[in-house]
Amino acid sequence: MKIVLAYSGGLDTSVLLSWLKDTYQAEVIAFCADVGQEDELNGLEEKAKQTGASKIYIDDLAEEFARDFIFPIIQAGAIYEGQYFLGTSIARPLIAKRMVEIARQENADAIAHGATGKGNDQVRFELTAAALAPELDIIAPWRDERFRTQFPGRQEMIDYCAAKKIPVQASAKKPYSMDRNLLHISYEAGILEDPWYDSYDLKNREYFTTLSVLPEDAPDTPEHVELEFEQGQCVAVNGAPLNPLGVMRLLNQIGGRHGVGRVDMVENRFVGMKSRGVYETPGGAILLYAHRQIESLTMDREVMHLRDSLIPKYAQLVYNGFWYAPERLALQALVTESQRNVSGTVRVKLYKGGIYVTGRKSAHSLYNPHIATMEADPTKAYNQDDASGFIRLNGLRLRVGAQVNGPESMTAPA
């Protein structure tokens, strides 16, 4: 049997690699995806082979991640439950897609992951595999009672590595778990399982400030940033042309020093429970905000309202792991069409955790100051007398309802 394992070189995946090899008498191929997490990858190949891997793939997927995954969800305006920028959610389908490609290339029988049986990631990995490679088996050790019995806690994993001479440096357990990529870093579990715990407490600056400072530590002077868009995609920052990867890296740096994009929320997991998470998404927050501003200037009202009505569904599909589902692809086609004229420049101000628009301009602007003005309209494109009939027709059903059922029927019950 041959298995492709999602591998990071840490304690958990090192144990998984050895356990899979022994339990299934299998050849295990390790796969590590660089999606912009900037983790230290030096020595990972040697570590994987010392742990028992027959081969390891270390693939730089950051550019593809920015271009084909982050930018499309920004165009869709996707944000889950009004707060979450979908940082972890959108990385999983890319990682799983590459695992499937490697499995086919290596003629593997299965892919394996270390996602917990209580989380969303197991669903995201496995729905991707179902859509792209239904013939592959999927192994999820944390849903295997044999694995959970053998490793009820972290200490058992450390002891296992020592006995097997697996090269890991297991330090004291952090008071939370983390996941980082180009779009964000997330923190959950541990001390965050108490929803009353203050993640903004200045005493804990070292805990949740990987990508951004706390607002109190941001500069006292605001910074202005200009973003240029073409068909809904940011193509330049402060006049410098950049590809999607370059845009994300630069905006992360700029936004991070001003403490923008910080989220602390209780969210609804797909598997049914509520969970509390803290997120830093500095670049993504700026990009999503600026994108909305250029849309407000260039997008037709009904197209915008239609797309906006689909944001909760789109975000839910991404969060729940249905990136490769036909309904997400259909929604993406509508999103792409809606972005046809979303081109122009937005200027924003960053200050103490806040993002503020200070200007927008576009050759495709649908805003006409001569029509919108409260002064005399030189174009005579809008006749204010027409509003009387407009209001009268829209009020017709309300008047009829009040006449038939009485005006009291049109108010909410006490």
C-alpha cells in the first residue's frame, strides 16, 4: 500500500507518518505545501526520511494560492458569518488538490491527513478528494480508535518519538493552536476555549501578534495606501505593478504594522459545534475593503445586490469545503461576470486598527455628480417631478392593505 500524507514535520505529523507506515505496512510519501506560512522548511526532507517517508514533496504553492484562491474569494466579497475572512478554509482545497495530483503521479492508494474529527478541515480535505479523485481512499487517523487509544495526549506522542528515534523537537504545549498561510493566521483551542478570555489584553502581546500589532501599538500617524484594480483584481499598490502574490505580501506588511484585520469571533463549525477563534488577516482586510469601494463606484445596482445576496451562500460553501462543488463554480461564473467593469483606483487610510476610504476614481464610474447634485441639474437627466409617480406606485399595495385591513394591520404586534 502507498499513502500520501499531508506533512509539516511537527510532532503530530511525524507520529502520523511512522504510525501509518507501521499500522498499514505502507510506503508513506510526505507532502508539505508552502502556502505562504513562512515556516522554516530547511531540513524537512531529511527529517521526513528519518521518520520513515520514502519520498517527500515540498511544493511552493503561494503564487497559485494568491491567484486562483484568494483573489476569487475577494471578488466574491466572501466573508463567513460577517467576520471571518476564510483564511484556513480557502487553503485546504489547494493543498488537497496537490495531494491528489501527487497520489496519481505516484500511483498511491490513499491520502492521509492529521485533521481532528471535531474540526472543519477533515471535511475540506475529503470533499476535495471526493470531487477530484473519488477512486482514492482517505485515511484520517484521528477518527481511528486505535490511534486515539495509543495517543490520548501529547506526552504519549513525545514518548513514541523518543522510542522510535524520530527527530522532533517537542516543546511545552502552546496555550492555543495556530495555522498560518498567506491570507491569515488563526488561533484556537487552549486558553481561547473560554469565550470571556480577552485576546486583546496588552499583557499577552506575544500571543496573538504574529502578523499584526495590537491597535494600541500601531503608529500614531496614519498611512495612506492606493490600490489599483482591473476587473476586480488588484494589480498595483501605491503605483507599483504587482502580481497577486506580491499584492498579498505587501498588504500584509502594511496592514500588519497598523493592526488592521484582527478578528475575535465565535463561529459555527460545519460539524455542528460553536468554536472560538482569533484571526489576523491584515492584507486580506485591506483588499476586501478597497475592492468593495471600487465596486460601489463601478458596479450596476442590481448586479451588486444580486451578488451580495449570494455572499452568505458562497462563503458557506468555501467554509464547509465545497470549493470544487458545481454550485460554487456556478456562483464563481456570476462573480467573474459581475467584475467586468470593476476597474479603477481606491485610496485608503490605515490608523490604529481601522481602514478608512479617502478616495475612489474610475473610468468606469457610474457616479454622475451632475445627476446626484442637490443643486440644479444641468443635464436635466433627472426630473424630480417623476418621483411623485414613482412613490405613488410603490405605495399602492400599502394603501390598499391599509384600506382593506385597517392601518393597525400594517404595524408590528405589541
